[in-house]
Amino acid sequence: MAQGKISLEQVRHVAQLARLELGHREEEQLQGELSEMLTYVDQLNELDTSNVEPTAQVGEAGTPMRADEVTNRPAPEEMLSNAPARKGTFFKVPKIIE
């Protein structure tokens, strides 16, 4: 794979931050995908937006909004069924801050 906008060292750094274990082939694939994304962002940055008014919302004014209703009731036992460790109805995680 050709060298892109993202170096393999940067890919490895991001993978380490995300706690991902990547093989060499996966590193190269991710390098290509991230480089393609940045190339696309560069293309977007070339657009002339000087005559585009800033917006605070994406929908048209007056668009009816759906009601904010809970449709999936909490089910702690089901949610925690695959938890490696739990305490009552909570996930139990290692303490990381002293």
C-alpha cells in the first residue's frame, strides 16, 4: 500500500490509545482508510462557503418533532448478562484513579 497522509507510526499510536491490537496487514489497511478520509476532508475544505449562511439547526423551521418517549425500558438483568463483573445492577470495573 502506498504511503498516505497518515504514517504507520501514527496508526500504531492511535491503535495504542484505543487499546487495539492490529496486525501488520490491518495497520496498512487502516492507514489507507484514514488517509482516504483526510483526502476527502481536504476536498471539502476547498469548497467556497463564503456565501453560505451559518445555521443553528439542520431541519427546516417549523418541522414537527417526534415526542421524546422511552421505547426500550431498562432491563438490568438482560443488560448485565454478559458483564465480566458486576455489583448489583452496575458494571464493576477496575479503579483507575487514585
